Amino acid sequence: KESLDVFSNQPQTGEIDKNLISLLDPQSFESEQFKILRTNLLVPVKGQAPRSVLVTSVAPGEGKSFVAANLAVSVARAIDRHVLLMDCDLRRPTTHTIFGFGKVQGLSDYLGSGTPLTALLQKTKVPKLTLLPAGKPPSNPAELLSSGRMADLVKEVSERYRDRFIVIDSPPPKLTAETFVLASQ
């Protein structure tokens, strides 16, 4: 099996998005809101903390990638937590640009053409935060995300790395079928 500890060396070619406030302005009021969300997720009043979270919105443009990226940074900055941020919005991928990456391969290449996962993972400027970009939008996102290969990937990253928290940036459920498939995985 591939290790998630091996990273692609593709450089961050652009600037980090100014809305990545958990990294750029960690003392701000907005950043504190992500710390509260992080604490509520990782230290629940009842039950056990989840190992993954799926972030979505009702419609495009409502800020789900903003929330997913800032939550991932906030969790990664917590003690003893590694984070894998997966951009599963194969129709409108944006997470890679938030972190300053140009056009990069990603999840669609893993699912569609079998590109090894280790060639797709991106080390960000945030210690303990790894990004799996969406890659180039494919013609069949619903089929790729509902494939056995995707189910195996989610299971693998959830079970193999016990210290890793997974944040999944998902497309809006009102517009696509993929969100329900991802939620069930």
C-alpha cells in the first residue's frame, strides 16, 4: 500500500488566498470561530470525536471550500493532529488555489487513470496539513466518486492513519449526486 507520508514536490506557485484566515490571521475573530468549530468536533460533549468531516453547502459560491480549508488549517495547528484535506468537488475545484497551487493533478487522476496517490498529494505551507487536490474536472464526476476505488480510498485514509483527521470538500447536494455517495462512505 502507498504511504501518505510521501509527497509530491510540486511547488506552490501562487500566493495563498487572503481568505485563509486560520493561517494568515490566527488571532482574528473569524479564526477564533474555526478554533471553536475545531474544538467542538475534536472534543465532543458526548460520544467519540469523528475521524472525518464532510463540508458542503446548499449552492455553489456559499463558502464551503473556505470553511473546509480554514477548518483543515485550524485542526492541523492543533497538537498531535495531522490533516488530509480532500477536494472532492470534481466539478468546481478550488482548494488547490486557496493554498497557492497552480494547475495540479489530483483525485480525478487517481480515480480515472490510476495515477499513484503519492504523486498527487501536496505538502502545504502548514505543518501537518496535506492536500489532495481535485485535479482537472472530469466528464464523469458522479461515476468516479461512486466507484469502488473511491470507497477504498476513503476507507484507507480513515483506517490506516489513526492520527489523521480528514476534511472532505464536497459539491452541493442539491445540484449533484456525489455528496450523498461521499457521505455514505
